[in-house]
Amino acid sequence: MKLHHAPGSRSTRIVWLLEELGLPYDIQFHKLGDRAMRSAEYLKVHPMGRVPALEDNGVVIHESGAIVEYILTRYGAGRMLPDVKSPLYAQYLQWLHYSEGMMMPQVNVIMVETVFLPPERRNEVNVDRATKLLTRSLDAVELQLENGEEFLAGEFTGADIMTGHACIAAKRLNADMSEKPNVAAYVDRLTSRTAYKKALQANPD
Ligand SMILES: N[C@@H](CCC(=O)N[C@@H](CS)C(=O)NCC(=O)O)C(=O)O
């Protein structure tokens, strides 16, 4: 498997997953903001010139959530994935998709308005609104974890890779966690995992 990865981006999710599963993989490194990500060659891999993308035995797949599902169903041997007949399966799918559907749009706005745009084009109103919405999106995660659950769908699953990573990003972007002790503890639990720490170390030399 060859993973297209840019450190500090969503593709960290896939490195994390591969490390959790102990699967072998190669990384082709990219740099966020680098024009090479829009080269004709890379656009054949990812038509939007984004990461992550995965190449595997002639298959090319992008969208981090789809890649998580692909790896787990193809290579996970039942790990990190509730049985399809279990009620946890619906919960798993819900939290797998919650991150890109409800959280990451706000993360994108904050990143664009605080990092990517030149200072004269930044808009604080957009940042404030996105930060408030991002903080609100964490309420649902707080509720899910309020009965002492450690993870979003039973055992640690692909849903924690997806929405857990979005919670980690939210904390980094100053979403207010003061009234969300369960989310704060969840983020600590995830970031202390060995596989997560290894994923952060995936950098070009
Ligand atoms: N929904 C997509 C989002 C992919 C995406 O926007 N990736 C960002 C990194 S977090 C990217 O590649 N940005 C580079 C760019 O826009 O040039 C996914 O989950 O894979």
C-alpha cells in the first residue's frame, strides 16, 4: 500500500490506522500548500490534489473516511469494526461520518482564515462563527461519552480515528472544552496511544 501523506493533515488518520493495525505501508510525502500537489501527475491520483489518497494493488482511493472503511473491511480481519449485526454498527457509521460532515467544515474555515489566507484577507467574524460551531459540534461527542464510554462505538474503532482526530484538531484550534470534560479526557486518551504518537512521527527526513 502506498499512502499519500502530508504531515499535519487529515492523512495522519490513515497513518494512525495503519499503525494501529500493524500493516506494512509506504508513504509518499507531500507538503500542504506545495504546488506539486496540483501537478498533472498527482491529479491522476487525487483529482482535487488533496491528501490522503491510497494506492493499493491497482486501486486508487481518496477521502479519509472511505480509506478507513476500505482498509478495515479489506485488511482489518474484524478489528476496529463492530459486527454489522450489532447495534454498535450504526453508531460506528454515524461517528465515522460525523467528522467530515459536521466538524471538519469548521476546521477548514478556521485554517483558511488563520493560516492560509494572507493577513489582509482574513475575516475574524468567520473565525468566531466557525469556532463557535466547532465547539457546539463537540456537544454531541460529549453526550456520547457521558456514561463512562471510552470510545465512540464500543471498543476503539475507525470512528475514533475519524471523529477522534477531528476532536484533536478542534482542541488544537482552541474550541472551548471547559464544559466538555469527557471530550477533553477522550482527546488525552487518543493522543496517548502508541500508534497515534507514531503517526505524528511520520515525517520526511
Ligand atoms: N474530505 C477529504 C478532505 C481532504 C482535504 O481537504 N485534505 C487537505 C488536508 S487536511 C488537503 O489536502 N489540502 C491541501 C490543499 O488544499 O492544497 C478527506 O477527508 O480526505
